[in-house]
Amino acid sequence: MSDCIFCKIVKGEIPAGKIYEDEELLAFHDVNPQAPVHFLVIPKKHIPDVMKLGREETPLLGRLLYKAQELAAELGCAEKGARFVINCKADGGQTVDHIHCHVLGGRPLDWPPG
Ligand code: DGP
């Protein structure tokens, strides 16, 4: 998608604090961090949101969550944990229409969120 911010990050057209990249996935620090650890893991493929996930994309999302877990551990969250969040559409608070998993950690997080 030519006007998608995260597709532009994938293509290197917008800079981001990348922490991981392979042929299918990209992880980078959130530009507006809400916790000491706050990064996003995205598929390079443009999937707009969870409601548009296809069954054939479930292995990709499984890999994404596993990589999110590995990176969270590398950034010091293995013992105390972290929050793994995928917002979806307007009611879910999604602002960038390219599916992404937030990983937040490094401090206790309130529940439920506002
Ligand atoms: P969401 O509300 O779930 O769609 O979260 C989108 C997140 O993406 C939000 O926390 C801020 C982050 N974000 C938006 N634009 C950029 C950007 O250009 N670079 C980076 N690193 N993060 C961005």
C-alpha cells in the first residue's frame, strides 16, 4: 500500500529504530513509547487489521508472536513479563492500518486499559 506508514518503514522510505528484520517480519521501537520497553512487530506483507486476516496467514502471525516473545526476552522482559497487544479498527484504538503487535514492558501496566 503506497500510503501506508508501516509499508514505507518496510521499504526504508521512513526511518525507524529497527530492532529485528527478516524476509517476513520487521520490529521497531514505537515512536511514542508508553513504557520503558515499547516496540512493534509487523508482517512486511500489508494486512490491514485482524478482521482481514486470512486463514493462510495464521503461520505468519504465529511467527510474529513468537518473534515478539523472543525480542521481549532479549529486551529484559522474560522474568516479569510484558503486554502483547493488537489493536483492531476504530473501537480497538487502531491508528495505523497495517497489522502490528505492540510489546510493552519494563514496568507494571494497568488493567483494564482506558
Ligand atoms: P495503533 O494505535 O495500535 O495503531 O498503534 C500505532 C502505533 O504506531 C502508535 O503507538 C505509534 C506508532 N507509530 C505511528 N507512526 C510511526 C512511525 O512513523 N514510526 C514509528 N516508529 N512508530 C510509529
